[in-house]
Amino acid sequence: MAADGTADVETRARRDGAAAGGTAEIEIVGLTKVFGRGSEAARALDEVNLTVRRGEFFTLLGPSGCGKTTLLRMIAGFEQPTRGAIRIDGRDVAGLGPNRRPVNTVFQSYALFPHMTAAENIGFGLRMLGRPRREVEAKVAEMLRLVRMEPMANRRPAAISGGQQQRVALARALAPRPRVLLLDEPLSALDLKLRKEMQGELKRLQAETGITFVFVTHDQEEALTMSDRIAVMDRGRILQVGSPRAIYDRPADRFVADFIGDTNFLEAVVVRSVGDAATVRLPSGAVRAASVPEGLAPVAGGRVTVVVRPEHAALAEDGELVGVVEEAVYFGTDTHLHVRLDTGGRFTLRRQNMAGDHAPEPGAAVTIRIAESGLRVLRP
Amino acid sequence: MTTVRERLQADAAPPDAEAAAALAAGRRRWLLLAPALVVLVLAASGPLLVVLAYSFLTPGTFGGVRWELSAEGWFRVFFARDIFDPETVRLNHAHASIFWRSVSLAFQTTVICALLGFPTAWFIANRPERTRAVWLFVITIPFWTNLLIRTFAIQEVIRNEGLVNSVLMALGLIQAPIQMLYTDFAILVGMAYVFLPLMVLPLYAAMDRLDPRLLEAAYDLYASRVRVLWHVVLPLVKPGLIAGSILVFIPSIGAYVTPRVLGGGRNLMLANLIELQFGQGRNWPLGAALAVTLLVIVLFALFVYLRFASKDEDPRRA
């Protein structure tokens, strides 16, 4: 039921690497979860459909209360669905307890057993699976090496640092070689430097083990840097699934665009629309091409919202937008210019600082040029 | 220059001032400790010392003691003299059996309380926050009624014409009543009933502190419910179990009312034996010696138990 402990890490990684791209590890169909009943009922998940591919680093991203942790807990088996189905490796897991699913969880608080040493913690899952002692010991040693915790093997959780506890929690969840590793905001308790370090560590572990990772976070930067694919969630629904680049460059709706990165919203009128491309007229009268979310066919003459990322625009002699700098915020590598547009509304622009040059001061009149393919029409 | 000298003088001054301050602080600390010390010395150690002293004196004819040193009290704890020939000495089997019954019944009571108290405490600890206080309150309600009255109530339940026997007979399950009253079983039932809250409360406190995510983690790592209980819950609530066991064992081994009412006159426990010596027996030194022996047994049991319990280190220790 759990992954075979004998297959060595490399073989498994290669095999799954080859399978990546197509094979579904987790399939979620029409999953709905309602907590409470009657007037107090709260819909935590609403008709969620999702496929996680074998061997990928998949992230559930959303603000707190969006249902991402509920979804994770339902995959793990801690919560039962109100409606819908979950299949892991092609098998419906309805009614199976967490101890009977080939899935392990890394908890936000680590949840290490305080009465066991690091090594005992890591070996717990294998012992519960009834593996022979020799095999458990070998596996524990391997996992300690993998997370670089050999010197701390005999320490209790209380005697090691937060980052080290994190590594032990990871090793404990990986030791039984689950098909899927679920990570519930595992980095949120760490300070910035350690978090960056652990981000790299997680990617390395995922690559070395080839296990499918489902990672929950509310940190958009973490999601962008680590994931193969991201599902953006809000109020129990999945709004968009795609690669970090796709999510960032081609957000489907206002929430996704707003939640991930800094964004400028402009009102525009559709001039022409063909497939996933459209031409829009900006308030200034400039007509520009813009990409369109899949399945959305804007009607010519209709009003739409378009987005522009701050780094997809630049100051220029000649441009689509004209305004006055209200504020210039210095960030070291670049300066953020907040511009009040002549046509109304505000626009934020990221300008890279060059040696010896000066960003426009507040009050300066500027013209802004939007980069080619920098415009994106949003779902209304 | 002057300022520098002044500062040097100021620097030089502190040692005296510090010493004085330390002295004052020390005096104040003793003053603050005084009430506690008075209570400890007068209320705890004092009476114990009196009991210890009495155990080495000679019994007075009508009770009380004569101030003549004697080891006879201690001798009689363990040995009996022949009525016709005081020089013939044998081991005091009556005392030995009472000692044994006390230790054994106290131990059994502790085990029963643990077996009943664990699920009870678990149940309460897993109620929603609002209702937990209510359940705890319910657990403590029996404390509001006098122990003697509660014990007589149990008598009503288990005597031959009592509730249990009448129901069983009415149902045709038994033909003749089962003799429960005035047996060790009756004492056991009474003590388990009376001391159960002392087990539930510390167990509840330990379970309340238990992080539910640890249980989820174990469950997630392929442990069945039973193994979660065995490998995670039990080790982590052990301090509560130890505290509860101590709280139940100590009053059980010294119980007086329960064996008196439910055990009748026949099934004595240590406290009843001691009471006999101070009352009808008019042998205060023997009673005192027995009381000290009881104290030693309790201390010994505590020592053994704590040694045994701390073999695995405290889970919270780093």
C-alpha cells in the first residue's frame, strides 16, 4: 500500500521522471466540503476539480480561509468529503483512514513526537508498517543523511532548532516512501533566511526522491519560485491552475492578478477579438493587442479590465499612458514609481536603477510605454 | 578632577550598600517564608514527631501513654505473644494479612481508577471547550456530599436486598442474592467510586495539554487507533497517570470509612487496625507504631513507583 521501501531513490526518481507530464497521481472530482449544518453551515470547498501529475511539485496557493488546508486534509484523510471523490494512484480512497493512504503529511507545526529522538521520529512510520528492524534502521540512517541531520539523530525535538525540527519532520514523512507528500505551510514558522534555505532543500529533496509534492502556502513568492504548477484558490474554489509563469503572466481573473505580484488594472474597450487574442482601446485612446484567458470570448465594443505588470511597462518618449509621478519609492535594485494618470486612476511602474541615473522626482510629467504582450484581458 | 574623585568614591561605596541590601533582602525572604515554615513545622512535622515519639513509649492502663521508653509497640507490629506464655513469640499473622490486604486493595483501586478514569478523562478532554467545564464540574459533584453518606449509599446498592441484587433477581438471572456487602469486593467498589475523581482530574490536565496534531501525525504515519493510543497518547499523558495513581493510592491504603462501612467488622484495613489500638485496644504505642509503618509503606511505594515511572525519561525533558 505504501511505496515499496526497497526501490532505491534514484531508480524511483528516474522512473517517475519519465512518467511525469501525463500520469495522474491525484484526481479530485467535484469535491465539496461543508462544515456544520443548517444556518451555520460553511462551505469550505465548492465543487473542486483537480489533477496532480505524478512526480510534480504542486502548490495550492491562496489567502487564509480559502480552503487550501481543508483540501490537503481531505487528501490526507483527516476530513471526509461532503460530496465528490479523491483518487490516489487511480484508487478511490473514500472511507480510508490516514493510516491506510499512501500519503504522508508535513505539518505546519511539525508535530514531532516530543518523547522520541529525531531517529525514532523518522522511523515511526516504518515501525508502524511492521518493517523489520534492520530495514528501519537502514532507512532512518539514509533519511538522516538525506536531510543532513546525522549529528542530531539522538536528540529530542525540544533540543534542536526550528529549522532542524523541520528537517526531521520532512524525513519522518518521506521515510515510508509515500506516493504523495503533503506539506501544510511547512516554512511559515521559519525566519526569512532559513525559509530561503529550506525552499532550496525542499526542491532538492523532491528531485532526489521523485515523490509527488503537494505544497500549501499563502506566500505567492514561495509558490512562484518552487512549484511546477500552482492552483490559486479563493473561497473554496480553484480559480486557475497553471505553471508559475502562466499564472503570473496570464492571470485569469482579477483575484489571481491581484493576489500574485503587483498589478495595474486599466479599464478598456474591446475593438476586436479572435481566439485567445484581442485588440483593446485604452482610456488614452491607444489601441493595443492583449492576450485573453482560455474560453473567454470578449465581445467587440464591450468593456473589459486589462492588467499590466509593473515591470511590463517603462518610461519612454512616446507611450500609451501619460501622467504625473506622485511618489518614487527606492528599493535598491529598482525604484517603484506611482503615477497618477491623466485619464484617471493610478499606475505603478518598476524602473531598474542604473549607475549614475536618476529616477523622475514626484511631480514630474512622464509618458509610459507598455511592453509588447504586456496586456492581459481579465475574466469579468 | 573633583568630579572624577566623586565618581570614584561613588564607585567605592556600593559594596557596603550592596551587602546591606543583600542582608535586608535575605531577612525579608525569611520573613515572607515564615508563614509557610510555621505551617510546615507545626502542622506537618509536629504531629508526626509526636506519633513517632509515642510509638516508643509504654501504653497507659486507660489509654494514653506512660513516659517510659519501650520498644514493645514496635515489637507487636510484627510479632504476637502467646496469651498464656508471654515469652512464646510468633510472627503476627493477623497484622501481616491486614498489611497485605491494605496494599493489595489500594493497588487494585488504583488500577480500577486508571482503567475507568482514562476513558473518562479522554471523553472530557475531547468535548468542545464550552462543555468541558460542565463535565469537570459533574465529576467533582460527589465531593459535595459527606463521604460517610456516599458510602452508606453504596451499601444500599450492593446489599443483599439492595438495588443490584433485586434487579438481578427480578430479571431471573440469579436465584439467591450475591453476597457483595462486607467483602473485599465491596471495599474495592467503594474506594474506586470515592477516589475516581482524583484520577480523572490530573489525567484530564495532561490530556488537555496534548497536541491533537501529534495524534494526527501518528495516524498519518500508518498507526492504527490502538497504536496511536499506545505509542503516542500513553507516553505523553504518563505524568498525569503517575500523579493520579499517587493521589488514589495514598488515600486508598489509609482508607478508614470505606472498609469500616462496606467491609463490616471482618475485613479490616490498616486504618481500622490503627483506630482499634487507640480505641478499644488502649495500646497507643502500638497504634503509633502502626501509623509510622503505614507512612513508611507509602513512602516506599512512592519511591518504587517514581523510580519505575521515570525509567523512560520525562518526555518534556530536553
